[in-house]
Amino acid sequence: MVRLRRPPEWGVEPVPMALRVLRTFDLFVLWSSLGVGLLVLAAGTLLIGVGGFGFGLTLAESAVVAFVGSVLGSVMLAAAAHHGSRAGVPTMVSLRPILGRRGSYIPTALNVFQLLGWAAFELLVMGIAAATLVGNVFGPSTAALFIPIFGAVVAALALGGPLTVIRAWLEKFAIWLVYASTAAIAIALILKGPDIGARHAPFSGVASLLLALDLVIAMPVSWWPLISDYNRFARSSKDSIVGTAAGYTIANTLFYMLGAGLMALGIALGQPNFLAVIGLLGLGVFPLFIILVDETDNAFANIYSTAVSIQNLAPRRRQLTFIAAATVVAMAGAAFLWSRGEGLGGGYEGFLFLIGGLFVPLLGVVIADSFVVRRGSYAPNEFFEGAPRWRWSAFASWIPGAVLYFVIVAFALPIGATLPSFALAAGLHILLSRVESALTRPTSVAASGDP
């Protein structure tokens, strides 16, 4: 009788050097795969806009915004993994030297919320895509019936762990089919020749362009609270940075552009459902099927990292329990969204901006601390018992940055929200860390004037 054994489980403890095996190519495959997805296509449609949603960009403007936003967001994403991957610990554990041990619990809770939200949207869009593939054979409830099926598949991948998913699933099978189907969709879309200069929704000039840029950046930024959950298995910091930045930039740019192109073509054809437009390209159902298959790794990452993030709060509990619970919650969330007919319109756009507002300024704090304040010089015990309970300088920098982001988005100010909020939080953290250091520095005997 053959016994099946689960791979080793790595929670908050550092990954041993023997398992830090992921090369630049491995990480390129992982992050290009995570940059591919139906939800990214859906976000791309918002650049064009229809039915009161989106930004009213032309297809040409969408291409520029997709590229610039993907480069900026992917560089931020890669930089976020710097000290966590070097220490071999998950992202939420890597925040302990920066925010304090108890301080790290706050972004942990926020991260669990966003991951469960992403997982719910992933299962919803997979259900909708599967229903499209089978022609809604079971009627209006077809999409809902697929949700638990995909939930079970995703839970199985999460139990397998990152190394299994990357080496045995993506590199040997899934990613090559995805690359081929993506190329087929792109070529067919170009041959259809959608109008690159037409507007299909209200456009507010610079404000629309910059808010659209914020939307593109929000996608890679949404991954940074879990990047070290995977890049802690990287062979080196160089492998981590290059593989992540290159893989995610290419995939995110392509899929935002494809989403925008599908929406522009769909409007011209009288079909605003981008999933249905894929079927109108003359390629059959194969490309949509392949993208749907690959979508499982995005949902896997959300479920797996939910379990790893919660272990920052309860390090002695096994991942199995958290994976099962996260899958059930995500399936319930997807079913709830489906029952309300939420789809992927305004609710999805608002969700992306919420993530941007919460995590872009915190990323500014993290990068400022890692590259300027501490320059990556964290002792191993600072991720565990040596971490302070709280670091007030980090929160005093994060909160104003978040407020600025939400104000800019709420009033559609023509300055963009990402870069100003990132810069404010990073600058404040550098300044306040110096103040904090001066206040906590012990007074020397010589300075006291004693003989």
C-alpha cells in the first residue's frame, strides 16, 4: 500500500537553506502566472468602462497606463520581498521588526480580510467562466454550482504547498498552455482591429488617467502582503527581485491590455461581457478554458497565504485547519456575491481601491525601513522574541499615507493616489524613525558630564 505524505509545512519559522531552491526562472513562472487571470482581465475592462463603471480611457491610453502601472507596481512588489525572503520568513512575520510583534497583527488581520475577498472573487469569476463554457446548462444557477468544485481544487493545491504548485503544476503543465492561449487571444484581438481611439464612457482627463494608473498599480500591490510567503523559498535576493519584477510586469501589462481590448471590441459588437467576447474571437472555448485552469493558482495563493498569515497570530496551529476554514469562508463569500448579482463591476473597482489605500502607504513604510532606515540589517531574533511590541513611528507614518490615498480617490484629485501616499508614508517613516532612535538612544557617561 502506497502512503501519500504531505510536503513539509513551513509556518512562521525560517525556511532552511536546503529548501531555498527557487531560481529566477521559477519565480518568473510563479509571478507571471499570478499576474495572469480572469480578474486581471476584468480589471482591464474598467480602464475602458461601460454602464457607469470605469474610467473612459481609449485603447491606446489603456495600453500606456497598463505598462507604466505594471512597471511601478511590480518594482514595488519585488522590493517588498527584500528582507523577508532574505530571512526566509513569511511577509507578516517580516513586518515584526518594522511594526512590532503586536503591531504586525493589524496588517495581518487586514491581509486575511483582503485574501478572503480575493478568494471569493476568484471563485466567483471561475464559476461564471465555467458556466459560460458549458452554456449555462443548469440554468441561472450554473455558476453557483461550480463554486464548491473549484473550492475543493484550490484547497488541494494549498495543501500541496508552493514548491509543489510551482515545480509540479505550473512549470510542467499549466504555464505553457497559458502562454499559448494568451498569444492566441492577443493575435485574434489584433486581427479584429478594435478602434484604439474611441471612448465608451465618461472621461475626466488627467484625473481619469491617474486614477486608472492607481487601479493598475493596485493589482501587484495587492500581492505584496503575501510575497515572502513564496519568495522565502528563493535561492537568493537577486533571484527574488528579478524573477518577480519581470514575471509580474509582463503578465500584468498583457492582461490589463487584453481586458481593455476585449471590452472595446465587445462594445463595438454589442456584447459587454468580456468572457463572452473571448468566444467571439473564432478560437472556440479553448483559450478561456486554459485561463480558467490557470486561475486556480491565484485562488490557491490567496487560500494558502490566509493560512500562513493567521499563523503569525497562532503559530502553533497547523495550516490544515486554516486552509479548510479559509476555503469554506471564500466559497460562502463567492456564493453571497453571486446571490446579490454583484458580478465584477463597481464592487470590484471599490475593492481594488480599498486595497490600494490600505497597503500602498504601508508598503512605503516597509520599503523605507528596509532600504533606508535599517538597510536590510535585521538580526534573526528581531523576527521573533527580539521584536519590539509596537513601533509608533511606523503607524504614525502609515495612517497619514492611507488618509491621503482615500482623500485623493474620493475627490478624484488630478494627482493620482499611489505615488503621493507612498512618498508621504515613506518620508514620514524615515523622519520619525530618526526621532524614535534619538528618544530611545541611551545617554552615554561622557555626555552626562560625570568624571
